Amino acid sequence: MTAKNNVLQFNIILPILFFACITRIAIPPMIGHPVNFSPIDAIALLCGAYAGKHSRAIFITLLSVWVSDLLVNRIALGHWVLFYQGFYWQYGCYILIALMGGQLLNKVKLVNLIFASLSASMVFFFISNLGVWLAGTLYPLTLNGLISCYIAALPFLKNTVASDYIFVAALFAIFAVTHKVKSRVSMESRSQFVK
């Protein structure tokens, strides 16, 4: 990836991330606060696919999550929460998903997007609920406790999968269209100078 292309992609990613974070704050009140209906997995996949270096993808993803968490918690709880209990399990999921985005989406195709979306949902489901179980406050630290934790979390998986498919489709489509338009405008402006 050339430096110019990298800057172009970065300039496209930032407004998309801003929009996605705003939807994380705005959509839940509009549709009755569905738990786990969020663009964060899609943000992580998009950053992994297009932000360039892994470190940049992880940084942008975690910054997006943290800022939107601050705002969501401020709105929901009425005060600022820098980090909530067990945040590291979820943030760890987002790091893995961003890294997956870099690997799975080297060639962005529909099949890869479908697979990456479902994989992101599964990574989030298994790791975040493992964290819930390991906290030891809701379920005993036994095999039966772990199984009970995963069974209790199944209703939330539906929203995670649905939101991942919806937001991955939306964010990657917006990126593709915007990238094509900006590339065309950039080529046209360069051709004017050549004449």
C-alpha cells in the first residue's frame, strides 16, 4: 500500500468511524436499547482491513470504543466512567477482531465479509462471556458454571450477529463508495495539472 493510498484510506476511515460511534450512541434509544447491537465489531474489522499497520488498526479501534463507551456511560449512568469492570475482556476481543480484519480481509470480498462478521461475533461471544464467568460473581467457577454462562448469553448472541452483519455491510459499502469517489476526484485533479 502506497503512502498516498494509506493517507486516502485513513481520511476515509475517520469520518466513517465518527459516524459509527454516533450510531452506537443514537441507535439504542431509537430502537429500545437492544443489548449487544453495536457497530464496534464492524469498526474493528474495517480498521483491521484498511488502517494499514496493525498498531494503527488497534489504536483507532480502541480509541473509538473508549470514546463511545465514555459517552454511552455518561448518557446511561449520568456520570463519567473511564473504564468499567471487566472492560479488558471486551477490549481484548476488539484487538483480536481488528487483527482478524487485517488477515481475513486482505481481499475484501462478500464471502470474506460474511465469514469475518460471523467470526467477529463468535470471538466476542466466547471471550467476553469467558470473562463474565471468570469474574466469579454470577456463575460458579466450574464446568457447569461456564456452560450456564454461555447458555444464559445465547439470547444476546442474536443481536451481536445481526448488528455485525448490518454494520459490516454498511461500513464496508460506505468505505468502498467513498474510496472510489475520492480516488476518481484525485485522479481528475492530477490530470488537470498534467495538461
